[in-house]
Amino acid sequence: MMTKSIKNLTIAALLVGLGILIPMVMPKIVLGPASYTLGSHVPLFIAMFFSPVMAIAVALGTTLGFFISLPPVIALRAFSHIVFATIGAAYLQKNPQIVKHPVQLQIFNLVIGIIHASCEVLAVFLFAYLGNAAGTSFDRQYFLFLFGFIGLGGLIHSMIDFNIAYVVLAAIEKKVNVPVFAKERALSLAKD
């Protein structure tokens, strides 16, 4: 049991490190509070396939890293990841068979992406509304920016990163023993 805890702690620490490193080294597009860095959510999505606790730990760890290296509004967006990561990880734990059903997996990806983007929109709106973004006027252009760049852009970004994480996990799952994939294998064997 202790070995498993140490292994999970090590994996979580590596994922936090990657989650902090990726936005620092990968090219990014920053448009005000909107930023897009390919792969920046991959460590968090990988953590979701291990457990809700690991997903929360990685979300908190990457948020801390973002507070150190990026503008506060982007770090606040990272903090909002706790919501979708916890929901997604809990769902994957209860429904591991989804990993072998591509259509259901993409529907899950879309739902998680909508939750993800909605939480980020809310975080950016609250940041601006509470007076932390000087000179923000809540006009039509701002709301188009908020829902277009942060909302729709965030949804697309989330879905791409989820698929990258899934491809990585599918490639290594037998060697690393990813819990969701292991549960799916056990369910498949029980059916046979």
C-alpha cells in the first residue's frame, strides 16, 4: 500500500512539474486574459485517469506554478480547473468502460470541455467584475471576447488537449497501470 502511495505521489509531482513547464516552454498565444498553449492541460487530463485526488493535487500544483509565472487572471483560470478535473476524474472512476468507446469518450470530452470553458469564463468575468482588471468595460465587445475567445476557444483547446492526453495514456497504459484503464480491463475480463 505504501509503495502505491509513493508511486501516485511521484506521478502527481511529475504531472505538476510538466503542467508548470509546458506553459513556460511551449509557444503560446495570449490575447488579454485568453491564452492558448498546446498541451498545457495534458498533465491534468492524465491525472484524471488516475484518481480525483490526483486530479485535484495536479490542479492545485499547476495553479501555484501559474501564480508564480503568469498573470493572476490566468492563474485564476487554472484554479478553476479543480471543478472539471474533479468531476471528470470521478466520472472516469465510475465509468471506466468509456475508454473503449470512442463516441462516448468524445461526448464525455465535450461535456468536460464545456464545464472547463464555463469555469474559465466565470473566473475571468469575476476577475474583471470585482475590479481587478482596470479599465474593463462590460460592453458587447467584452462579452464577445469573453464567450468567443475564452469560452469557445477554451472549449476547443480543452478538447484537443484531452485527446492528446488520451493518446499518450493509451500508448503507455499497460506499462504504467493507469487505474481507469486497469478497471476497464477488469470489467472486460469479468464479462468474458
